[in-house]
Amino acid sequence: MNKPSLVLAGGLMALALAAPAQAQVEVQWWHSMTGGLNEWVNDLAKQFNDSQKDYKIVPTFKGNYDESMTAAMAAFRAGNAPHILQVFEVGTATMMASKAAIKPVGEVMKQSGVQFDPKAYVPAVSAYYTAASGEMMSFPFNSSTTIFYYNKDAFKAAGLDPNKAPATWPEMTLAAAKLKASGHKCPYTSSWVSWVHLESFSLWHNTLFATQNNGFGGPSARLAFNSPLHLRHFDNLANMSKQGLFVYKGRASAAVPAFVSGECAMFTGSSGSYADVSKGAKFAYGLAPLPYYPDVPGAPQNTAIGGASLWVMAGKKPAEYKGVAEFFKYLSNPEVQSASHKRTGYLPITVAAFQLTEKSGFYKDKPGTDVAVTQMIRKTTDKSRGIRLGNFVNVRTIIDEETEAIWAGKKTAKEALEAAMQRGNEQLDRFEKATKAAH
Amino acid sequence: MEKRARFKHPLLPWLLLTPQLLIVGVFFFWPAAQAVLQSMQLQDSFGLSTQWVGLDNFKTLFADRAYLESFQTTALFSVLVAALGIVLSLMLAVFADRIVRGALLYRSLLIIPYAVAPAVAGVLWVFMFSPSIGVVSWWLSRSLGFEWNHLLHSGHAMTLIVAAAVWKQISYNFLFFLAGLQSIPKSLIEAAAIDGARPWRRFWTIQLPLLSPTTFFLLVINVVYAFFDTFAIIDATTSGGPGRDTAILVYKVYQDGVKGGDLGGSAAQSVVLMLVVVALTVVQFRFVEKKVNY
């Protein structure tokens, strides 16, 4: 090889080495996924990064949902927020109200010229993250909902039909009584009291949880869960608790191990708990829709969404937004969606992904995994679109605090719900004042 | 004896003080001033807007019955933590001081809990007392027929957080008491023994009075500990429940500020908390310190 061609080859090599580093745009993604879900997030980023050369998604675990949101707020104040932030559903109203801090997903997609059809998404999911103007604000990522689990072996032992889950609350109470009579110490427990028994319960019965269509109409919404239906349900739960039919096992998802260990025979909670149940339960179990009151017109409607969505933060470069848009396009792909759904138990977020999963025979192999989807794939009403309230983390804590007084026998259902409403409304009042000032 | 130091240059003492002043300024006075400022503002979560609301945050706070109840909870909790923590560790220190063989092992074992992070300590206690899976709650129900459930009974919940908080702090108190005991001249105790004083008598009339500076120091430290450093334990064990029966003041500051994103309300609470602790410390120095023999 002669000298000039050596130089040329060297130059080309240097170029080849430098090129990717120069052109590749990094996109920071803060998330709150732990354990197996953390691996899932890392795999998604890796697959996307391997599929093209222009962008690099860098996922970073930033603590649980509260913590990563707080971290992003602090980072935004300091001027170094991430590009993508995973925010849980209760933080949605806060994010939407912070217009200057975020960039709507619809806008990101449009400006980047990436093809994107919001109609492809399951309505009960996408509607939740869509503003009144019809613009999609955040990208639905991991969505779950509330469902019913039961122990088939315990049902058999109590003389109940293990293949027929109680569909209504009266049936549920009867089943609990039979389980108790057969010697079961904990016939029924529930995680997420506010989410399951107030939020999802309200949508399921097409009844308002808060005014202004559960907060979709604006920040002047106030809590409304002192309706006769809500009182009836909590009186019912209070009685069940007194008789030892319902056993309270703590806040958030603290009740999950009580079902998985076989201690409790029936359980209401997140469809996302399926991963724990299928892994840990040493008995035959069944999944079924959430019970309802059959005499309520419009019930059952659809249940409430949980989980999180991806928000794009404001103030980044166009090239970086293009990377975000490409990544979201990748995530919307039905194959990717369906694989994620099967892997994590979160809902498939597009209708095409649901159909693809159905076709693959997954729901036949693992009966019950479609319960959450069928509860959500319905035409929503104004009352059932979802619940979007400010300072909602605080409101949920208040609901936990007040309802614990019911299970402890210190307050009646009416007293507790009204106290929760009054204290919760103070939080909504503060939120309204703070957001008014922001505009 | 002249205690005063003499410096050749008038600026030298200031120069020597600068590092300390800087640290105190940056890590204490600045954040404290920020808290006072924020307590009179209403901010949205991302700091996009700031409203001056004067004393509104404080008014809201004191109109909230739940907040006022939190004072009672905090008082009960701090008294229990400080009193139990000091008494138990003093007892352990007195015993450890008398041990001749294996003293090092015994002491090391007592010091280990201090190395455990508060949140880990909380989780440890939750595992032992969990109504579903806890070893202790299972044993209580099996052998004594006592149904432990800190999710519903506030008494149980308070017992649990006090136990966890005291357990965590005992090592610290123990170290100071042990050092205090060992610095008491042996001759004093021997003289008393020759005069016929029994161990109990010797403890009451010689060791305890001579330990009073240590006890006073630990009282101040333990009260501050109970007020400020215990929120991780509470977060990991009861999350303030059942109801709000274990939500002490500092836990509410954390809950509203860090989890709830309400910076104004949270800042107002921390200002109140700061005043309470300053007042308590002043009271301790004014009234309790008079009984201390240095």
C-alpha cells in the first residue's frame, strides 16, 4: 500500500469512528420501574437504540413515582430536566397545569413530522392523557386498571363454584360469608382503597367522583363522593369489616402478599399485580371483572386507569424532540406493544396490539389476562373518562387516612367520607389558586 | 487563669472562623431563610409562578384540625422516644460497664444498630410485626392470643414506631453513657464501697449525678432526633397511619412537600417546627441545665 492511500484509509477510519459519536443525539428518560420492569425499560431502550443510529435513549431510574416527579421538578427549576419523564396517573393534572414546563406529545410528533395517530389508542387510556382541545398531552406507556382476583381452591373448600366469580357486591358479600363459615380468616381484602373503591368504583357505576366531570372540566372541580351510592358501598364495606368478611391489609399495594400467600381468598387490586400472583400463588386462582351493584343504571361502565405515561419536558433542541418522536413511534408499534403487554401484564395501549395478542392465543393460554382489557375497551362517557385532579397524591393520602378510621370502627362511613371530602377539597382549593396564578 | 486567646492580627480569628461560618451559612442559615421565604408563598410544582400570600399558609395550617392533632402525636412520640431511649441505654451502659469478660463483644453488639439506616430499621420492624407475615405478630397470636394489628390500632402503631426509633438511637446514647461512666474516677466508687454503699446506692448518689452533663446532652440530642430524624422510620413502617395517628410533624412536612409537591404549605410547617424545636431547646437550657453539675 502506498503512502497517500494509507493516509486516506486512516482518515476514513477516523471519520468512521467519529461519525456516530458526532451525529448521535442523546435523549434522557427518567423512569420509576423496578425489578423486572426495570429490565423491560432497559430492553426497550436498547432495542430502539439498536434499530437506528441517529438517536440514543438513555433510561435512568430515579426512584419511585413521587420521587422521580419531585426530582424532575427540582431539575427543571435548575434548568436540567430530562427529555422524557415517566409520571404516574395521579400526577397528570399537575403536569397538564404546568404548561410552560412540558411540551404536548401531539406537538412533538407534529413538529418532528413523525406519523402518529392518536385514534389507534384504546379510548379509555388515551382520553385520559388528552387535553380538552383534543391534543394528546402525554404518551400512554404502562397502564393498568382495577380487577378482581379469587382463590379457586378456597372457593371449592367453601362449597362455592370455583368457575364462577361473584359478579356483584351482594354476591360478593354472600361468597365472603360462606368463606368465613368454612373457616377462612380473611375472606376478602383490597389494595388501593381510594383507587379501587372510590375512583374506579365511581367510573364503573357511571357516577361522578368529583364535579367538572372528575376534573376534566378544569381546576374548579371539587370532590363528590358522598352520593347515596358511595355511602351505600362504604356502609357495606364497613359491615363486612365488622363481621370479619373484609380485612384491611394496609395502604397502596400492601394487601397483595396476603392474597398471594393464600391468607385472603378474594382480592381487588391492580391488573399489574398479575405478575406477583402468577409467580407466587401456590393455588388455582381466577381473574374476573370488578364487582358492581346491579341495580345502578349504566353499571358496569368502565374502570379507572392506573399506571403511568411519558411526558416530554419543555426547552429542548428540535433534534432531540425528533429523537423523542421516533422513540414514541417505535413504542406504538403493535408488535412492541403486544410483547410488552405479555411481558408485564400492563394493558396493551393500542387496539391493534390487543388484537395481535388475541390472535397469538395468549388469552387462551392464560385465562383472565384479558379481563383488564375488556373492562377498558369500551366507549367512555363524560362521567367515566377518568379522574384528573390536582394535588391528587395528597387527596389519596387523606382518603387513606379517613377510611382507616372506618375499618378501625372509629368513624361511620358517612363521617369518614365527608371528612375526606372536606379535607380533600382544601387541597383542590390550593391547587386551583396555584394554577390560576400560573396563567 | 486567663482563658482568652490572644491574636496578633485582629483579622486572624475571623479567618480561622471562616470555614465553620461558611458551612453553617450554606447548610443552615441559607436553607432556613429560604424556608421562611417560601412559607409566605404559594408556588406551583415546577416553580413557574410564585404568589406572595403573606401568612395565608400559616392560617390554613392552624385551621386544619389534623395539623393540631399532629402536635399531640409528636409530643407523645418525642417524650416516649427520648425517655425510653435514655433510660434503656443508661441501663445497658451500667451493665456493660460492670462486665469484665467479653466486654468488647457486648459493646460492639450494642453499637451495631447505629450503623443501620433509618429506613432499613423501619423495614426490619415491619417484617417482624406485619400482621400477615411477621414473626412477632405470629408468635403473639399463637402463644398469647393477642391479635397484633398496627394497621388498625393506633396504640399498636405508636408502640411500633417508638420501638423502632428507640432501638435505632440506643447505640448512640449507650456510647455516650459508657464513656461517661468510664470517666468517673474509680477511687470515688471504691471509697463509697468501703463505706458500705451497695451498687444501687452508689449508682444513685455517685454515678448518676456525675453523669448529668451527659444525660442533659443526650436529652437535647434525643428530642431533636425524635423531632427530625425519625421520618424515614415512620415512612417505612406506618406511613403516618392508621388515620393520622402516627403522623408526627416532620412526617407531614415530608409528605406535603416531597410527595405532595406543596412547597409553600410544607415550608410553613417546617418554620413552625423550627420554632418549636428552638423553643424546646431554650427551655431545656434554661431550666433543665440548672440541675446539671459539670
